Amino acid sequence: MLVGKNARRVAIVGGVRTPFARGNGAYAQAGNQDMLTAALRGVVDAYGLQGQRLDEVAAGAVMKHPSQWNLTRECVLESGLAAETPGLDLQRACGTSLEAAILVGNKIALGQIDSAIAGGVDSVSDPPVVFPRTFQQLLLKSFRGETGRQRLAPWFGLRMRHLRPVLPGLAEPRTGLSMGESAELMVKTWGITRTDQDQLALESHQKAAAAYADGFYADLVRDYLGLTQDDNIRRDSSLERLAQLRPAFDRSGTGSITAGNSTPMTDGASAVLLASEAWARERNLPVLAYLTYGKVAAVDFADKREGLLMAPAYAVPRMLSDARLKLQDFDYYEIHEAFAGQVLCTLKAWADPAFCRDRLGLRDALGTIDRSRLNVKGGSLAIGHPFAATGARIVATLAKTLHEKGAKRGLISVCTAGGMGVSAILER
């Protein structure tokens, strides 16, 4: 124990995010720093933190420019917080902001700090475009030259191929497969049907639309660059329309993952305020819920021993063991919808006795969940998924849901690139 001898409870005060926007759309001219700053300002304004020094702000982005090496700190300096507030950059792919919440939550629990913001941001509309390594080496060779002739000589080798831009790739370096292609392998392995995937996608849009109509997101989503709501929600979606879409990643005739049951490329940012109970109470701030457990797992997807996005199927049961809880001991479940098929694979794995015995080392299957309690305010399929921002979005959404419903406990599960998964438990 680095500071205290007794763990303190980690209070979730609340969160704010920008509306999430489809890539190359409403936020085409905005970058990571613009959007994350907007989310932090939203938290500052919502909870009267102008000019105050917080103990930590931890956030990150999956795709960012080399110049953004100190992204979070730069956003803090524009957020309205005191300039003495530290900023920390971190990244665990799609689990980044949930990992940030767990990180600062641990510091609060240990007594190292009393207050923190966890967040994340991503822009697919402003990707870091670089030149090939061969051009980099040419530049460096010229830079190292000690004479004018030595500095000029490398440029005689310049060719057009040196100027061909290199875009950030979404394929896994170990397999060369995109996330969608990897998800196709998973749904084939688990026998997930196209109809079931489309049904989950439809429910995501319906739930998100209903949550906006009920005013649930009024204080969680702040207007930004002309958007007042997430612009991917399809209020007129139907199974018939979804069924008309062609497979996006496997066109051999056996593919079932489409643009309709996949998360769209998205821009946006989110942030959530966490604190010790005493800190929140001194400032008359609400405590919506408590962050009580977190767990990370990884799987060997490169050797095809497990599906790329199946790590949450391992992280959650390990966390349940820590908490001495069953899968059914939750009022609400928030499972990140990278793909409808990925969610359904995870649920099917937990209900499968052989998987739970052979892969998880359990005596019995974890069992099923009440699907009516899953992603009740809409999930990533409808809302969108700016990679690093999703975790904080889910934490803020689930905390508010538990508070409003007077519910006891909620489960969070987020799959990530690289075959990892991050999970957490919120309680009241």
C-alpha cells in the first residue's frame, strides 16, 4: 500500500461528452485536442470546477499526431481547471478511458489523490498521416551531414515513392486482418446468425432514440460544433432495412457482418469526474455510484487460439471471482458493441459449459443475462465509437442509470484491439 492502509470508496460524480459524430462529417475540421478540451470544459462547467486544482486528469487517444505527445495536459490548460492540475496520457485501445477511470480510481482508493477526471477522445477525420520510413531516413541522413555537400547528397536519391503518404492502419499487425474480418471469424466459430446480429443492432438504435426522447442524455451530452445529439442513431431503422445491407468484410456469400450491425467510424470525446466521498461531499456534489472493481485480460488471437474480441469473456469472470458475484447479480449490463456479433459471441461463451470449463477453468457455465437489462440507453452500434472515448461514455451512462433507477449494481465490458478486454463494476 503506497499511502493508506484502508481502501476508500471511489465516487462517480458524473460525466459529460460531446455528441458522437460519424467520421468525416460534423467534426471533420476538429482534432483530438479540440474535442477532448470540449469534454473537459463540459465537466468543469457542470460541476463548478472553474479555477480549481484537481489531483489528476488521465485521458488518451488511439490515433493521435506525434505533436500530441502531451495531449491531456494541453487540454487541461484550456479546460478552465487550474493550471496546476496534472495531465496524464495513456492508451489501451478501445478500453482507454475505462482504463483511465480504473487507474485514477485506484489512486483515490489508496488515498494518493482525492479528485480526478478520466476521459478519452478519437478522431478518424483527422488521422496522423506520415511519410514512409525511407523518406524519414533520407531526411535524417541529410540532417546529419557535416558539410553542405553531405547534406545535399541524400536528396539526389529522392523518388516519388518516398512521398507516398502512410495512413494509420486498422488491421492487426500480427494477423493482417481488420477488426471486422476478425469478428467474422468469431461469429462463424460461434454460429451467430445474421438475423440475431441485426436484431441487436435494431435494439441499440431503438434504445438510444428512446433515451434521447426521454431526456436522459440532456446533461450528459453537450452541444458541440452544431451537433446536439449523436448523429448515427437511426430512428427509422428496421429489420427489413438492415437485412438489405451487404456483408462488409466477407463477400464470399457466407459473411454476416454489415455496416448496419457494426459500429461506424466515429469522432468524439468523453470525460467523467471521480472523487473520494469526502471531496464530493465538501463541494455538495452528487455521488451517482461507486467504481468498485476492474479487471483486464488478453487472449492469444495471433495463433488462432481465441477470437480477437473475446478477451472480455475472460476478464469478466475473473472480476466476478474477485467480487464474489455471479453474472446474474447485476441490475444492468453495459457491453461495448464493437459489432453485434462480438456481443453475441461473448454472451454465448458465458452460457457454454464447455467454454467455461475448458477456457475459463470453471466448474459450471456462467449462464445467461436478462437481455432487457443490456445497454438500456443504447450502445455503440447506435451511438458510435470514438475508440478511446467509449469507456468514459459508458461509465457516466451506467452511473446515471443506477442512480435514477435506484439500482444496486452494474457491469461494464469493453473489448479492444490487440486481443484485450477491460471490465469494471459500478455499485450504489
